[in-house]
Amino acid sequence: MGGRNQELALSVALNLKDSEECVIASFSTDGVDGPTDASLVAEYHL
């Protein structure tokens, strides 16, 4: 359950979990991104 940005970030995180170098940031500016209080998801691997 979550919005499009949460879906994008989780999908990328799962697909690139074995990557040694990965940066992704997903955020929304429309004020509504699903039914949770989360407004930003970031995945960082270097």
C-alpha cells in the first residue's frame, strides 16, 4: 500500500539490491502520495 513514488523506489531497490553503486530518490510535489505519512524514499549504495 502506498503511492506511485513508494512503488517506484521499492521496485528499484529490489531490482538493484545487488548493485554496488546505486542512488535513487523518489518524491512527489502533488501533496498526496498514498495513505501513509511517508513523503520521501531514498536508496543509497556506494
